[in-house]
Amino acid sequence: MAHAASENVPTFQARGALRQRKAPTGGVRQNRAMAERVIPLVDARVAALAVPAGRAAPASGHLADTLGRPLRDLRISVTDRCNFRCNYCMPKEVFDKEHAYLPHAALLRFEEITRLARVFLAHGVRKIRLTGGEPLLRKDIEELVAQLATLRTVDGSAPELTLTTNGSLLARKAHALKAAGLDRVTVSLDGLDDAVFRRMNDVDFPVADVLAGIDTARAAGFKGLKVNMVVKRGSNEHEILPMARHFRGTGTTLRFIEYMDVGATNGWRMDEVLPSRELVARLRAELPLVPLAPSAPGETAERWGYADASGRYDPRLGEIGVISSVTQAFCGACNRARLSTEGRMYLCLFAGQGYDLRALLRGGADDAALSAAVAAIWQGRADRYSELRASLPSAPGEGPPRGRVEMSYIGG
């Protein structure tokens, strides 16, 4: 990554490695295998890709990549910081007190984010999701929401504005976010058992505070709340049924996510993935479920509705979703672009490099030039990592087959 020397960003060698510390007696980690895992030290913030030259032309709202996939969803990371240290995302052994985060001057300002979002909307984006790190750590985040709420899609409608959070600050922020124009909130929650949850967030944060945040969001008027649970075999799979029972009939959709090989620091192993097919079978053994149709093109979650005594879907009972990036890749319908905290455009969650739009923004480019750049980048997109995962070699202990950006840097 081409940082100025004053930004003081360390460079880690991909071949370097850090062996995770063993959990102390009484343990903060449930999975003992993690104690012996070798985690490569990789600074995901590598040099940016050159922005391809684009032909200036009015945006039509119908932009397609090399595989015919439209641009419909923009995910914007507003910070690379998080107050949790979940081992599947920001393991404490790597993201410790000495970790150098991006300096404030490197982050996109709210006005810059809004300007870029306007360009993406002109190319067909209909939904904007704010992510992190933990987005509620970004000071005055509700001001950004208010700015984005003034934007319109190519057909003149307001884009759907959503935000994904770990819920730790949601009780404080929910009302302000709703008043600013946020449409929907998704909360990451990996279990109801307090001991399990504290182990997984690795900062001893109580589950009760996250549940209070969800209740506050509901009281603030948020509809269609979603809860995302990353399921890691050997860590929290026994929480699947308790989570389903808890949120069934509450109006909150629970989504189970397969543990993914995002980034290069979480020590991912295939034997810790619980396939969604197996998870659904476990649920159906106790809670009747029926398959539901996708709610939108390119939807990542496979939907299942709770059935009543007659075996029919009962909307009052709600639904669950499963996101199966590992075992049932959905690259063919992926319509998402990602904008990093410092203004790089990424074309895949598993990408290694992004395109530096911040340099254009701060270099005096007008909106036509920004539009042409976004169009050229998307039209050259051919990413489909999850479909190719099995064919990409990776020797044990040597990390992923290629450098990948960390999820905490561009959001999930």
C-alpha cells in the first residue's frame, strides 16, 4: 500500500508467522486447536491497483461486469477499528495494542463517501450498507446516514440504507440512527450463552448488552431486524437451536453464516466449517421449516420459513437464512462492490487489492471522471473466488493462496 511515511503503517512479511498464545487456565478460548495454530502476519493494506482508464459517458444505471452481473449493492466500511476481537475476524494475537490502524487523515470524510455513493447510485446501486470494523465507533456516524438519506437511485427512489454492527453501542445510537434515516440494522451475535459469547468476542463483553441493543432498535422503530451468527464447528454450534428458539416469532430474522476464509489472520480450516445443509437439517429435526423464494436478485441468504401445524409457512413465526459462501458459492449472482475505509473499491470479499478512488477524489477529479473510473473497474470484474476455492492450492502453514484483505478493513 502506497502510504506516506508519516502514516507510520508497518509492513508485515507474508512469510512471517505468529503462533497463537494458549488460553490461560479457565480459558478465554473454547477451541483448543486454535492454541497451536500458526497465523501468518499479513498487512492487508497492500499497494492499490491502478484505476483503469474509462470513457466518460453518462451513467445509465445498467452497468454489468464480464460475467453479466449488475452493480446493485454498495458496502461502505467507515472504520477499520473494532472493540471486539472475534477470532474469525480480528484475532487479538494480530490486532493487539501495538496494531497500527489507519490515521484519521487517511479515512474518507463523510462528504467524500456521499459523493462516491452518488456516483455508484447512478450506475445502478439500490442498497448501501455501512460496515467496519465496528461502524458505530465512527464519530457522528448518524451525520453520514443523514447525508446518504438525501441521495436517490436512477429511478428517483431512496436507496435502502442499512448498517451492520456488533450491537455493543446500539442501545446508545439506535434512536439517532433511525431519526437520521437509517432503514435497517443487522446485528452480529454468535450465541446466547454468555460464556460462549464472551469467549468469541474475546474482550469479555456480555451478551445481555447486545440483546438490550436489539430491543432498543426495535423500540426505535426499526423493522426487519436481522441477526447474523457465524457458526464455527467446535466453538458455538450448540448455540444454533437456542438462537433459533429465541428469535422465532419476534420479527427478527436470524441468519447463520458459514465460517469463511476471509483475510489471512483467522487461521481458517475447512474442518471448522459447519455446512449449511447440515445446520438446516439440525433445525428441521426440531423446528419445522419450509423453503422460501429469494426476496431479491443476488440475495446471499437461502431463506427458510417456520411452518405452522399444517406444514405451511407462517409469517408470524418468521424465518431464518443460511449464507453458504464455502459450501454453496453464490458468486454467479454477486452484485456487490465494497468501498474501504480509505476509499479503495474492492470487487470481492476475498480480494487481495482494491482500486484507489480516494486519489481521484483528492486529486481534483470531477464526477464524470469518478463515474468513468467506477464503470471501467466494474466492467472489468471477473471475481468468483468462492467458486474457485477448491482449485486454489495452499500449503499448510503458508497462509492463503494469495494475499487477501481483512474483513475488518472492508466489512463483511
